Amino acid sequence: MEPGRPLARNEHMDGPPNLSDGRHDGTYLEGFDPTDIRFDDLFRCYKHMVFQLSYRLLGNYDDALELSQDVFCKVYKNLGSFRGESSLKTWIYRITVNLSRNKIRWRKAKRIFGMRAIHDLEPRSVLGLERDGGERIRTPEQCLLEDECDQRVQRCLQDLPIKLRTILVLRDIDGMSYEEIAQGVGISVGTVKSRIARARERLRSILAKPASGRAS
Amino acid sequence: MKCNKIRKMIHGYIDDDLGPDGRFAVEWHLETCPACRKYFHEMADVRENLRGLGAVKAPAVLHFMLKSRVRFSTPRPSPAWFLPDPFRLLGVRDAFPWKAVAAVIPVTVLLFVFSASLLYHPGDLKGIIAASPGGFYSQSRSAGAPDRFVAPEFDHDRMSELADAGVLTPETDHLDLAALVNPAGNVEFTYISGDPRNEEKVRRILDSAVLSPAVLNGRKVGTLFVLSVERVRAES
């Protein structure tokens, strides 16, 4: 499909989504009347973005799956009240961040710590968690090392407070600009800058500690 | 420039968020300060570690899990698919259930009008008036339909007669009234009861009738059915 053409209402998604058509980057639906957006278009455009953010914030595959569903349901339900003050993408980011916070608070309240999903024991490539340039040929040893490195960084990320973790994920993993982060989290740009500095310093000190054998 | 200030700027430098002057100041400082250079490399390493985590793709199962929660193939119903949404045009948000309130109000009014029409049957009175031009009738609070008394014209003797006959009982707690229907179909009211308490009530009602005939027109007021009041007279 050529970019810019609105999706017809009777188009359905059959089979696996085609990521090569340029619609998965989340920019395709910008500018459309939110009430005209179909759910599967919304899902197709933002599913990777939402799932990645959920996974990085929660650090748990199953929780990320559950949270992604909640996010899409909430987004679809509230599309009518979207005022267009920010981009659709930023609005969805904000919903994801808020729901992630709620889920983390709920986990703390229920004293659910150290849960490790069965999926987290799988090799990263099986789960679709691939490094950049995932097509290149790697030896099994390289795969193992990269998996371990990723898991360690992800575990250390979970040790950050949620406020700092959110900022760091949005900036360094999702590559959002300071202004987009400010809109997405609902804070000023100055606060974003100071939180990024604090978060990186905190993460550096956590990464510098010798790795313990605890589960994430 | 002091190291503290430079270290705050280093993050902007890493994120490529500094202007040319800021970049120059940071680079110049890093050339001369090994501690800040070390700090810069550590922060850059942290960033590279995070960037190296790579993209996470949503699993295909997410699509099927969501399918069970949302009906995919049904287009989302617009709040007003046949008309532009007035609330949206006015900028009203959905936080308060304005639409529900706006829907409930006309339903409530319709129910009220319907129930009022069940209680009030103007046709009954119209029939009485049409059948007795020039007559008068009375109605008491405890009575159902108004009793009709045939009289060619209004006079006090006839009404006293009725009172003596016990049809109109001033001593009861009823609010007894008589209404004169003139040939034009209009009703003139007068008071019959000799009870001073009733007299006061009737005066009050009739005074208000004089003051606000529009309110009384076609409506039930106390025990009075008033169809059209041209002139209201209270006599003691």
C-alpha cells in the first residue's frame, strides 16, 4: 500500500503483518480523525512500539503482553477524547507509561517480586528480542554472550526507580527527543534533562557492581 | 567552566542536543580534564549498552490475545455517525457524562408530560361545560368528578339553597367551591363555604388566580379545574 492512503474500513489483517510496508513505525495514522481509525490499523502501527516500551519498563515478557493488551484497549476506548494536543504516538506513549506505573505499583502492593516468566528463560532470538543487525551470522557463543549481556542490562534497568527507568527507556532505547519525552511523561524539558543525567549515573553505578546470581 | 556544569552538559552532548557553543565548551573541557573525560566515557558506555538492547518485536500471539478482548472486524461506532457531534464541536470532553445527561433529560420530560396527561382529563370538564352553558358546578377535594348543578344564571339564593340542602358542606374540611360557567364557555368562580378557614383558603386561591391567570389557564390548582379565567370574583 502506498503511504498516505487511508485504510479502508473493510480492509482486514489476514496472516502475519507485513512490516515492510512502512506502516509499523507509528507515523502512518498521524493526521487522521481518531474516530475514523480502525482498531487493527491502530494495532498494526503501534504494536511493536507499545510492546517494546512495556517490556523494557516491566522487564517481564508476560506482564508486557498483558500490559500491551490493556494499552490497546484503553487507547481504542478513549480515541474519541483524544484532543490532538500532542501526536497520537506521544499520547499512546503516555498511556503506556501510566499503565506501566500502575502495574509496578500494583506489583509492589501485592509484594510480587522476582517473578521470572517462563519466556525469559528462552533464547532471545526465539522471543523476537533481537539486536540491531539481527540478520548477520553469529556463532552460538556470540549469541550466548549477547543474550547474557542483554539480560544483565535489562536486570540492572529494573533496579532503577520507575521515574528514571521510564526516561532512560524513552530516550536511549526508543530514541525519543527531549520534547517528546516531556509530553509523553507530562514533565518539563528541564526535568527530563536532569532525570536523564541522574538515571545514567545511577545505572552506571548499578552496572559497575559485580553481577549477582539473582533472578529478574 | 567548572566540572559540575560541564557534567550536566555532557548528557546533552551525548544526545546531540547542544548548540555549537555548548559543544565547543564541552570538547574543550574534555581535552583538559581527565576526570570529566572518564565521566563522559562512562555515560557514553551506559547509553551504548542501552542502545545495544535492540528492538523488541511484538509477538504474533498478542494479536490473537487482543482478538478475544476486542471485536476486530467491527468498525468502531462513532459517537454520532449520522451527525457531527455537537459536544465535540463545543470542545466538551467525555470526562463528565454530558451525553448521558442530555439523553436522560428529554426522556424525563416526556415521562412527566405523559403522567400528567393521565392525571388530568380536560375533556371531562369541557364536556360538562359544553352541556351546561350558563350553569355552574362545584367540586370538593374529596369528590371525584365535579357535580353539575343546572341553573340558568348565577345567583346567591340558588347557592344558599344548595348549601342548605347539604350538597355544599361548609363545616367539613373539604374545600367547597362553586364555579359559574357563562355562555361563552368561561368559568367564573365564587366561594360558597361559610367556614372562615375555607374562606381564607378560597380567597388565597382566587387572589392568586387573579394575579396569575396564565399559570392557572388549563391547569389543576388545588381542587379547581380552570379552563379559561376571564374574571375571578371572591365573595364573602
